[in-house]
Amino acid sequence: MAIDAATVRRVAHLARIKTPEERLEPLARELNGILAWIEQLNEVDVAGVEPMTSNVAQPMRLRDDVVTDGDKVSDVLGNAPRSADGFFVVPKVVE
């Protein structure tokens, strides 16, 4: 897929990026170079390669899902202008 100046102009317009006319051709060449590099990556055989999140295998450290600070309903609702039955009262915004 080759990118020309018209495509760069359209993408810049859609992205709301003001691009001078003299920069369109160099940007098109840069984007074509990036796409060529991606095509090279597509040629690499990755069959049987496990996805990795790091270059060093480490077990995921997980913590217990425990409530450590809670049961402060009265403190939290004390900041509200209005509350009822343990909930914030807010004005109706949709009719």
C-alpha cells in the first residue's frame, strides 16, 4: 500500500493537524518507509512463539482482594450537601 501526498493531506485533515503543503511529500515518503518496515516484520515466521510481556520471565505478583479501608459511610456522606438512606441526593438532570 503506497501513500501519496493526497492521502497524507486527508489523514492530516481528519486528525485536525495543520500540515504545510511542502511537508506532504516528505511525510508520504516517511510513512511509506514505516509501512515497508512493517511489511518486513510480517515476513518473520512466528509460529510457535509464545507471546511475552517482558524479556525476563517473572511470575505475576497478585495480592488478595481485600477491603482495607471502608465502612465509613457517615464520613463520606458528611461531605455531601444532601443524602438519603446512605446515598448521595443529586438534582434530576433528565426530564
